[in-house]
Amino acid sequence: MTFSAFLPYLITMALVTYLVRLVPLLAVKKKIENKFVLSFLHYMPFAVLSVMTVPAVFYSTGSLLSAVVGVTVALILAFFKRSLLLVAASASAAVLICELILQIV
Amino acid sequence: MERKGFKKGIVDGLPICFGYLSVAFAFGIFALSSGLNSLEALLISMTNVTSAGQLAAVPIMVGGGTLFELAAAQFIINLRYSLMSVSLSQKFDSSFKLPQKILCAFVVTDEVFAVASSQKGEISKHYMYGLILTPYLGWSAGTILGAVAGNLLPKIVITSLGIAIYAMFIAIVVPPARENRHTLICVVLAIALSCAFHFIPLLSKIPSGFVVIICAVLASTVAALLFPISNEEEGTQQ
């Protein structure tokens, strides 16, 4: 693909993605008072993250087993309110160790 | 105060930055193996900052798809950012004027949104600047690293980093779900819906961008109807 063929794609994509983010941010100016809307927005982040995590996390590593190990480590550390970085690093390390063991066995 | 906010933003953004390094790294490899060059891959990352959207866009570009197809795919996959922007509009304090909103809208991502909305009370523009800076750099740097040096790192390391972003999500969701039963029920409901869309044959045909919207809207609506938040919870939300 030539660069001149690539450019329209790039511009279209960037424009759509940006407007999807920007328009609501500019359109909603006042503090929302409606109790249902407030409640909806309160729960929404947790719902979005949950949907994106399960079941995708179980396919995010080399094998289901290492993913389960990683998720377990993450769940335990998160339950005790450890930092995001520590949870992410520990889960990755657990997966790496598990994958290394799987390779040897 | 300004420096404190910015510094806290940087600290909170670092885990996202590391997570993005690995995801963008994978994108860089993917883009090159699909036939784009490293400059094109980098430009896509720097102008879009959206993992799922970018992954979907490359085959459309390389396959010679129409601009409409590309636009429609991006719109559907990234529509969840609209919900996040609405939510963030309630979270930003009065330091956010038009220019700040125009700037920050550019890096409304799942992870940035998650961290921003998990803060107590309103957030300042300085905090937001710090929060989006390193993830943006990580996303760009990861792409170029993946595109240029993708074959140097052992594959097993890249594979293991794949879980990093999800582990972050877990770290964000679990503590509030542990404290609040209503939040927990919302989370369980969202997971159940997500699994239904993944495993039930007919539903699994629906594009992933749609699935996130449908499941999240359903779960949040049910939770909001069953357990409207009290004024106290509102205080922590806004």
C-alpha cells in the first residue's frame, strides 16, 4: 500500500475515534442531577471493565492454565488492595513462571 | 497543588503505560506482519490510541476496504468511549475549559477512564495531564518497539505480559466490589452477560465492540434501577 493510499484511511479512522470521545465531553456541560443517570454512570465503569476482562483474560496468555494462575494471583492481591502496578507485575510474573514450568514439563 | 496533582497523575498513569507498552508492542508486530510499515503503524497509534479499534482497522486498510467500512467499524468498536466521556464530564472540575477538554478527549481510553473514575471526588486538569502523558508515550513507544524489534524479545515474555492489562482491571474492580454488595452484583451480572455473548453460538457472532456496549449498558441499567446510589456514594462518584 502506498502512503497516499494509507493517508485517507488514517484520517478517517482518527477523526471518527476522536469525535466519539470529544462530542459527549463537550455536549454534557452541566452537572447531572437525575438519580438514575448518576447511578448508571456510577456503575458503568465497573461493568465495562468486567465485560472486557471476562472471559478475554483467560485467552490472554499462552495457555488457559497460566491464565488461571495469573488471574488467581491478581484476585488475591487486588482483594488486599495492592497497587495496580504490583497486581499487574505479579500476575505477569506468575504467568511467566507457569509458562516456563509448562515448557519444561 | 498543581505539581502534586500532576505528580499523582504520573504515578497513577505508569501502570497503564507499562500495560500499553506490551499491548502496543503486539500491535506493532501485528501491523508489520499485516503489511503496513513501521511509520504507518506508529501514525495509527499516535492518532488513535485505541487497541481494539486499531486491531480491527489494519485488516480493513490492508484488504482495501472502503472508508465507510473503516469509519463504521471504528464507530461501533469505540462507541463505549462516548459513555466514558459522559461519565468523565461529571468528574472534571472547573479547571476544565474547552481547550483542556479538546486535549484530554484525545486520550480517553478504557484504562485512563478506569483510573480517573476511581479517584475520590473531582479531578483537576493537572491530574489528568499527568495521567494521560505516560500512557500516550507508552502506547507510541510500544508500537515502534514492536514494529522495529518485535522479534528480539523471547516470545514467552511477550505472552506473559498479555495478562498485565487485565490484572490492572481486576485491581480496579475488586476493592470496590468487596466493599459494596451492589457494585459486586453489577460486576457479576456484567460478567455473566459477557460470557453469554461469548459462548452462546448466535450471540457470539456480534462484534466485540457491540458486546461491550450492550453488556455494560444492561448491567449498569439493572444496577441503577435496583440500587440507586445514595447521596453519600454520589459524593465519592462526583
